[in-house]
Amino acid sequence: MNLNRNQIISIIIAVLSVMAGSTAQLTDLFGPGIAKTIISVAGLCNTILSTVLAVISSQGGQVHDVLAMPGVEHIDVNAAANKTLAAIAIDPSVNKIAPTQAALQQVTQTAQAA
């Protein structure tokens, strides 16, 4: 099974959520003091990782993830592109993505408006 970065972070978030919600079980296993510490750390780490996941799973992050996938040769972007996609499409440092010839002007305008 090949898990990507976002899936791994999601699994960690799920485990931390279970731990944060397992007060009674953790108290029985470790005692109230250690259980409170575990729950606090799990809650804090859960919040941090959720924030990170929200940023890296944005539209721009998804486009970069697709561009990095084996088997993707090129992505053509048309005039309907939003600001995020347009900016990536006209970025000369990003390979394998570009506006179509017919949409070059519109995509460039959209990206510059960002």
C-alpha cells in the first residue's frame, strides 16, 4: 500500500483524536496525571497537524501533488482556471503545466490578478 504524505498525516490525526477522546481508558491504564498529559499532548499535536494538513491539501498543493505523480506528462490549463491554477500554470519554474495556446492571455491575466 502506497500512502502519500496527506494520508499519513490524516491517519496520525485520527489516532490523536482517538487518544484525546479516550480519557476514561487512558486514566485506567496510566492514572489521572499521565492520562491528562497524554490527552493534552494529543490535542495539541492534533490541532497542529490539522492546520498543516489544511495548508498542504489546498488547491495549489493538490496541483503540485498531481504534477509529481508518475505517469503525468503535462497538464494543459484553459481560460476557466482560477487564480491558484493560473499562477501555477504560468510559473516558469514549474514543469509539466502550462496554459493552452488559446487561453494563454486569459490565464496570464487571471494569474496576474491574484
